[in-house]
Amino acid sequence: AVAPATDAYLPSVGHAQGACPGGICSQWRTDAWIYNPGTAAATVQIYFLQRERENTAPTPQTVTVAAGETKEYVDIIYSLFNLDGVYGALRFVSNVEVVVTGRIYDENVQTNKGTGTAGQFFAGMSSQSAIASGESTELVGLAQDSASLWRSNFGFVETTGASATLEVQRLDATGAPLATKTYSVRARESKQFAITDIGGPLGTNQRVTVKGTGGSGRVLAFASRLDNRTGDPSTVEMTTK
């Protein structure tokens, strides 16, 4: 369920050209929705947090969402921020609780019915779910196999404006560790990696544990599992207490 919040994140967004297999380039876009379930108008500041950089003072775009209204932002990274060739996360800060959802998708998918889109939805993640040092979360149901049928990505975004150190562990179906790697995240930085970046053998039915081990920052984690035959991605949510 998507919970209303006053500080919510879409952890994976972008407006950029992707890979070009067979000369057909993927074109990644992001749509977002803000629903105000309350009885008073919401003033929402939207921040773009660019991937692989510290975002200590991003400039927000401010929007108003009336009581009971849903605002839709098609291709939000370009239409609201006028940015191209970028990936990252979006932060939504509101004076009243709102519901945030989003979709990141390739708008240049070739099918026998013409050009279409393929992508995945993300629920707006409350900053209250972010893990701190000494806390951990799980990303379940990932795969990167030797037959190249599946691949998986994982990532995180920092939510407090402080740095954090994370221990990321890749485990098999029994919970046995396959590989461990340490990552550092700067203030409000967004990151994404293939699970092979952690190391360890290929396989299916794997999970990733993200544990805070240092710093005063807090992070939200996410993952995607993708079918290499169709490019179809599925969202993998972090576990919460």
C-alpha cells in the first residue's frame, strides 16, 4: 500500500537515452502523480537528486495540489526541470500529507503493434522508512543467471543530507552469503548498480541485504529485476519494519 507522507521519494527517475541494441535506442522517461487526499490544499516542493553526485542544495520546483486533486506530470524530468541525459531520484516535500507514485519507462519499444512503452511503477517511499547506521533492509527475489535470461539492479538514495556507509551483501536462497561490498553515499545522493557489482556467482532466487554501518545519513533502498528477452522490468521493494 502507498502511504501518504510529507516527505516522499521516487528512487529511480530519468530522462535519457539508454542502450542501442540493433540500432534501436531506448529512451527513458518518468511520469509522476501527486494525489492530495486531505481537505486543505498542498504546497509541494519537488527536488531532483541527480545520480552519482552530492545534492546538498538542489533547487526545487513548487506546485500546488488542491484538496482531492491528482496532478499528473508526464516526462517530469524534462517538462518540470528541463533536464536531459540524467538519472536520479525525486524528493517531494509537502505541508500536508500527499500520495506520490511514479513510472520510469522506455518510450521507444518496438512491437508488432507499433512503438510502445515498457517500464515499472514505484510507490513514493516515505523518508521515515529510511535505514540508519545499525539498521538493515532486504531486497528479495533478484536474479542474474548464466543463461542471461535475467539481470537485476539495486540502488539507494540518502534522505537526511548527511553521508552514510553501507554494507551490501548478496545471498543465495538459503541465506548463505555469496559476496559483500561496502558503499559510501553522500548527502542526498542517488546511486544504482548491477548486482554483479557486489561480486559472487550468478544465479536465481537471490536477495540483497543493505545494512547501515557508519555515518549519520539514512538511506532508502530499491531494486529491479529485468527479463533480458523482453526488457520488462519489475520493481523490488525494500522490506520495512
